[in-house]
Amino acid sequence: MFKDRHIIVIGSGIGGLTAGALLSAEGALVTVLEAQSFPGGCAATFRRNACRFDAGATVGCGFHSGGPMDELGRKLGIDWPIEAERVAWQYRHGELRLDLSRSRAEILERFPHSRPFWLEQDRLARLLWRLASGGLSWPPERPGDLAGLLRKGVAGLPGSARLLQFASKTALEWLAVHQLEGDSEFVRFIDAQLLISAQTTSPYANALTAAIALDLPTSGAWHVKGGMGSIAELLAKSIEENGGSVLYRKRVIRINSVRKEVIGVETGDGSAYASDMVVANLTHESLAELVGSPSAGSLLKRGTPSEWSAFMLYLVMDPSLFTLPGSRHLQITGQSGELGEGNSIFVSFSLPGESCIAPEGLYAVTVSTHTRPGPWFAASRRSREEYLKLKSAYEERVLDLMASQLPGAREAVQWLEAGTPVTWQRYTGRADGYVGGYPQTSLFDVRGPATGFDNMFLVGDSIFPGQSLPGVTTGARRVVEMVRRVKSLGGGQ
Ligand SMILES: Cc1cc2nc3c(=O)[nH]c(=O)nc-3n(C[C@H](O)[C@H](O)[C@H](O)COP(=O)(O)OP(=O)(O)OC[C@H]3O[C@@H](n4cnc5c(N)ncnc54)[C@H](O)[C@@H]3O)c2cc1C
């Protein structure tokens, strides 16, 4: 139906590439304009010091049978280069060590009284994954969306009415139903999981989004061969094979419109591209900057604002100097205090012998911790020295926590580079370097793909259902549905 229709995708993150690949597979003439020299954004793999490092995302999820990545691969004919991990990641807190696997055996052994909670979580997650399969029309943009969701949910999935009683509960209230809210070790474990996959902790996280977030290790984790960036590279290749193009070093600096219709975009190198439709793989704030006022106002008025960026360490390590954990990913939390800000870290090691990633005998390691952007930008405004001081304080804090669980890890570091919210802002173009999506506190105050323009939609982790490969892919599939309905493209909206 899209034959000869020009669709511009701004940004080659997973959301933009998914939408672009699906649209070009349906015959649209897709041009992706990417500011960087490689695809993937937060889920890219970049080259530095003879190694390939995952920039942000390191754990492949959503590839389980019928999961969003599995469905996407089937639709596009892509055979993902993945290998199932035996253990998704290992959680360490003081003496406590838990392998998070499909069976949850270690969690149930350590916290046997939590079994009824996990049984309920499992039932909710199954329903939610099935509701999300094939795309999810939330938040509703037109009456038909709500009707469709009700048809798919209440009528199509037995038991889905149960979801309603959780829709307005927090995760902590849900834990309280199972008398688990007073078990501080269990709550800290749950909070650590929620922070990395729902961007908030149990007092604030919505119970339904918590049910899906807590399901990630159970539905499986995958190692992506060649680094996470392989996913973006394959999506870009699919666009090109269908006649589209992915152009790098093309930063979009302006979106031109007439009334509620976008007519084209301009890039920093002086080029201009006409378009019938624009898919923007941007945050609302970044899009608002490109459309200018007064259109920007309506983009910014709704939705839970982002809270977090990430402090990163990219390391080359000599594994002969410390004992490797039994799993490729390690989540470490400090003894007490707020999570994030170097007091909880996620460490991902390259696979031994993966020669395309690190030289023989060495590991490429990505470490991340949640951090709030404000102090970083304040320090950098004060002086470069202040900013560098803050950066080296975080380096020390993160390395200390890492070495507390991996003795010798400090000595094993052969090379190191740090990334801060300032780096994320420069690299992804996201205002204030907010990454990882919005805190999933409410199902009712989420942002959808609509932009106020009839022929431009948002994709990426700032729209529902938010962060992660399966999250942005699910959001992008909905955008493709919406593009199909646009009248000027021959659709029926
Ligand atoms: C530290 C960290 C760890 C994570 N870990 C995981 C994990 O283990 N597993 C998981 O599934 N998810 C993880 N995530 C989340 C996941 O990476 C993101 O939710 C997802 O990749 C975001 O995709 P996106 O579509 O929003 O695009 P983005 O990643 O935001 O990419 C947007 C792209 O658009 C480009 N762009 C921006 N502005 C312009 C412009 N004006 N013109 C042209 N191009 C532009 C950028 O350069 C970028 O390439 C993690 C995220 C972070 C930050």
C-alpha cells in the first residue's frame, strides 16, 4: 500500500529501524537519517582500543518464541545471531548470590515464602505478553484503539479482567498482598530488578509493568553474537535490501511543516529531504526542538518525565587477575542506601574467545549505573575541572563496588573510558542525556506516538511501553499500524 511513498525515519535506534524495516518490507521508500556513523543508539556496539563495546544495552531479551523480537525476526525474515544464556544475570548483595534463570530456582530457595507472589507474577506476565503480541494500542489515540484492546483482551484472553485490579496498584502494594513488603532483603532484590527494567522502584512502579519487568530473566536472556549492535545492523540491512537507505552522519536540524502536515526535513550538512511521512526516533523534548514553537507545546504537556541517565565504564580487563562470575552479567548492589549513583551496578563481560569483540586473552566489559543528569550538567557548566572531578569520583565508586564482589578486578583493568549524561546527550542527541526510558509509575499517564502532526509519529523508549529491545519494538509495530491508517498515504484514518 505504501508504493512510491517517501517515509523519512529520523534516527537509527532500535525503534526507528524496526518501524523503517517493517514499512520498507511493505513497499515504502524509507530513508533513515542517522546523526552518528553507525546504527543502534543506546543499543549500539562501538569500536574503541581494538575492542567492540556495547554502548548501553547488553542483555538480549524478547527473543522467546512469540516474543516481540522473535515476531519481528519472522516478519522480516531475519535469523537473529543469538545464543540463549543459561543464567540471565547474577544478583549479588553482600553474601547473597542469586542466579536469575528461567526456573527461578535460586530465588525460591532463598525466599520460599515468595512462591505465591511469583505464581501470580507468572500468570500476569503470560497475559501481558499475549496482549502485546502483534502490537499494543496503548495509550488509545482513537475510539477504535480502546475497542480493539478490549476485544483482544477481555474477549480473547480468558482471565484478562484480572489485570484491571492491578492496573492502579504499585509494586509495593502488590508485595504487601503477599506479606513480602517487610522483607527488606527481598524488597531490595525486587527494587534492583525494577530499577534496571522499569526505571523506578517498588513504592512507585506500577504493578503490571513490574510483572513484565520481573519476567525478563524467566522469559529468557540471549547473548547477541558480535555485540548488541548486530541487531541494529541487521535491521538496517533489511531496509537496504528492500530498496531503502540508511544514511549516516545526517543530523536532522529542522522539521518543516504546513499547518498539521510535515513536508520534509533538513540536515546539518545542508541537505533537504521531502517526505510523505516522518517517523521520529526521538524523545518528545528532542522532537520539540526540531519542530519549534508553537507545535512544540503539545508534545511536552503529558506523560511521566524521564528521571535517569547512566554513568558508564567501558573496560578492557585481564581475566587472569580476578575470578570471573559464573554468568556473563552481574548485578551488584551496595549494602544499603538508594540504588543507582554507583551504589548499584550492572556489569557485562564479553564471551571468552569472541575475537571480534576483544583481543585474545582480554575481555571487553561494559558497566552501568543509573545517575541523575542534573549534577553532571551543573558541574560541567561550572568548569571542566569540576566535571572531570565528578567523573573520576564516579569511576572510583563504581570500581570499588565492582571490586567488593570481584577481588582483583581493579588490578585487572588495562584500559578504561567513562561515559556520563553529558556523553549520552552528545551521542544520542537526547536532551540532558536522559536514557533508559521513563519511570513506569502509571499506565494512564504514558505518552503515545502521536505528535500533533497528521503524518509524523514518535517511536522509541519515550513512548509506551518504554525501554528495552522488546519495548521499543512493540511501540514501533503500533506506529506502523498508525502509518497504515493515514489518509494521505491511501489509508483509512
Ligand atoms: C545503560 C543502558 C543499559 C541498557 N540495557 C538494556 C539491556 O540490557 N537490554 C535491553 O533490551 N535494553 C536495555 N536498555 C534500553 C535500550 O537500550 C533502549 O530502550 C533502546 O535501545 C532505545 O531505543 P530507541 O528506539 O529509543 O532509540 P535510541 O537508542 O534513543 O536511538 C536514537 C537514535 O537516533 C539518533 N538521533 C537522535 N537525534 C537525531 C537527529 N536529530 N538526527 C538524526 N539522528 C538522530 C541517535 O544518534 C540514535 O542513534 C539499556 C539502556 C541503557 C541506556
